[in-house]
Amino acid sequence: MNTMSPVEANRLALGGAGDALVMMVDDDPLLIELTQAFLTAAGYRRLLSTADAAGAVAMLLRELPDVLLLDLNMPQVSGFDVLAAMRADPVLKHIPVIVLTSADDAQTKLKALDLGASDFLRKPVDPSELALRLRNTLAAKAHREALRKTFVRYVSPRLAEGIINDAAAPFAAQAQRADVVALFADLRSFTRITETLDVELVVDMLNEYFSVLTEAAYRHDGTIFNMAGDCLLVGFNVPFAQPDAPGAPGAPPRKCWRA
């Protein structure tokens, strides 16, 4: 009876993750070479690396990898420095980082976690464990991206990131009442218009109409409540409180009508 090796099994389990861009930062060129050789055998097709930690952040901004394998103990610029720079950047802070370290003390791990590290691997790195940690990290990233795309259909990208990244808000908190500002928009004489235009022109018109309105709503952190036909319902001050929304807490609700 034939059995697959761990590398063969991992290659089959990768699926689309094999196209993920994996970046490695380590001051040991030999370790980089060995790690990349294993990852190539395991089915990863896009790999890049640098032994120069000082240029790592610039490379991250240029390449935007899907995951980073990061050594902590490096001269001049440490892995902690790289993590801190990533955490301060609005784009890089979302890239998952698997830390490679020979340290196993709690203080080192807590510091790396506080700076945004996703996972740890003890040096010398076990190839089979690296394959599993890398696969799981990429799966979690893909799940997060799917959630973000779902939320972005209804809320602005900034609010979507807030919902995904902040476990304490808004859904973990106890339900609360809020004064919601509602915007209702539709196209005047839409039914009559559809009777005189081809379907393709109507669809193009609706796409442009909804694109302009949702872009304006997202600019002000609005939430799309409903979109049907030519009607759009947008809410403000939900799911996050917006101090600049019309009608301060306790003020009577406002209704705005337009003929």
C-alpha cells in the first residue's frame, strides 16, 4: 500500500494557497535557501527573501506578500523593529507574520504578539511544522479576506476593517438603542424611464447611479441597509457611533423628505 509523504500531502491540501506570495526575512542565507527549497517542494510557487533586515520594510511595501516569515534576532534592525514598522503602517499591519526564533521565553513571545505576530516557530525550524503553520495562516488570511469582502458590500472599507479587527465592537457588545440617520434615495420616474430604454442601458444607468451613491455613503461611513430596483437605503451612526451624524443622542429623530 502506497502512502504519501508529508510534502506530497501538503501539496495536495494547498489548493490556491500555492500561489500565495511568501516572503522571508532572515540574516542567515543558508536557512533562507533551505526553507525556500522545502517550500518549493511543498508546492509554493512564489517566494522572495532578503537577508538585509534594514531593507525589509521597503520590500514589504513594494511586494505586499501574503505572509511573512520573520527572524527576530538580527543585527542592526531586529525582527521586533520590522514588526513595529508593520504595525504602524495601515497596509502592512494586515500581513500575517510567522516569527522564527530560537527564544522560547514568555517575554519574547508576548512582545512579538503585542507587535502583531500571528504565530511562532522554534529554530531550528521543523519543515513539517512550517508547512502546517504556513497553510493554516494562509487559510485564516483567506477567511478574513472573504469576511472583509462580505462586509464591504454593506459598509465602507474603513468600517469593514474595524468590524473584523475589533472583536469588542460592534457585535460583541450588548445590544443598544441608537438614533440612526436614514437616507432614502431613488430615481424620479424610474418606471417610465425603463419603458423607453433598452435593458442594457437601464442596467448601465443603475450601476453608475448606485456606484456614485455608495461611494458618497462610504465616504461618510454609511451602512447600506437595502438596495432594490432603483431604491437605496443608507444608515448613519450604525453599527459604529458617529459623533458628527445629524441629531445628537437624545435629540428628536429627524425625517427628511424630498419630492
